[in-house]
Amino acid sequence: GENVEQHPSTLSVQEGDSAVIKCTYSDSASNYFPWYKQELGKRPQLIIDIRSNVGEKKDQRIAVTLNKTAKHFSLHITETQPEDSAVYFCAASGAEGKLIFGQGTELSVKP
Amino acid sequence: SQTIHQWPATLVQPVGSPLSLECTVEGTSNPNLYWYRQAAGRGLQLLFYSVGIGQISSEVPQNLSASRPQDRQFILSSKKLLLSDSGFYLCAWSPLLTTEAFFGQGTRLTVV
């Protein structure tokens, strides 16, 4: 079955710097890759997603890139702000519809 | 609009007691439904998922079971809770395979 590895587990940046979180997946049939943000004690919320027929997608300060050949995808946050501090999860889903998550990255943005 | 309801929000149960967590989705039909558990280490572990009534796939052998008695109802159960069952349980739904999943508010279960 699908396995998703996420790195790093913790990430600390200064406000205004960029943050990059990377994920790899094992199932070449996976074709949908969402990213979720989870604030403390709350439910995960989708922030951006990408499908396997697209290499990059951007939404304001957030971008995601996908390398199907290498089976990895990354989240890029530019001009980080303290409110970006949260736990971020990548996930992968294939034809069966199972959404498998990475272990999460705790991002801390220091003012 | 679609909404997902999950209850209770918090639950403290003794070891060996039964468990029933309920999740319902409104405003859509034939959703894909998921149960995840989030332990203190943050990871979201897929426990069960369902693509239709009576169709349940179990991802991890464990002390839990799931049922889908109605199209928009998903129930997580246990006959006898273990200490290791403690965690944050999240129900989620998606309208189609390989689309965004929407999470319920979660149930924080503490087994004592």
C-alpha cells in the first residue's frame, strides 16, 4: 500500500523567511496530493493541492511542486508570518480513494 | 452546503469499556468516509474508509471496528477499550475519490 514520508518533523524560521517541507510517496498510481494545516487542537484544513498531471501550483504565498518521476512533492511558503505556525501534513491518494498522510511538520515562525 | 458532524468532542472512558463514536455528513450523497486517529506524535493514521453502505476497508489490525449503517453515517466502535486507544479521532468525508477530504471537529478520547 501507499506510504508517505515527510521531512522535516520540525522547522523553525524567522518571520519573512521561506519554509520548505518535503514528502515522498511509494505508490506510483497515486494521483492526488493535498497539503493540510492543523492548528493546535483543531481539525486539519486543506491549504493547497495538486494532481499528477500538473508539476506546480501556486496560491499567493503558498506553492506546491510535484516530481512524478522521483515520487516526491514539496510545499513552499514564502514571506512566512507568525500565523503560519502550525503542523503541516502532506498526503497522497490513488484510485482507491485512500488518503494516506505523512507524519507532519511542526512549523514555528519566530517574529 | 455540506457539513460534517462528529461527537462527542471529548470522552474519558475506563479500560475495558465499550466505545461508539458517530459521524454524520449532511448536504451530499454517497460520500467517501474515513476514520483517522492522531496520537500525541501528530501523525494521522488511517483506520477505516468506506466508499458506500456496508463497504468498509480496514487499514490497521486493532481493537476497533467501523460500520456504515446509512449512506451518510459512519460509526467507530470498540467492545473493550485499551489504554493504547487513547488519541484524537477524526472523521472525514470526500465527495469523490482523489478529491479534498473535509474533517470533522474530532473526538479526544482518553482511556484511563
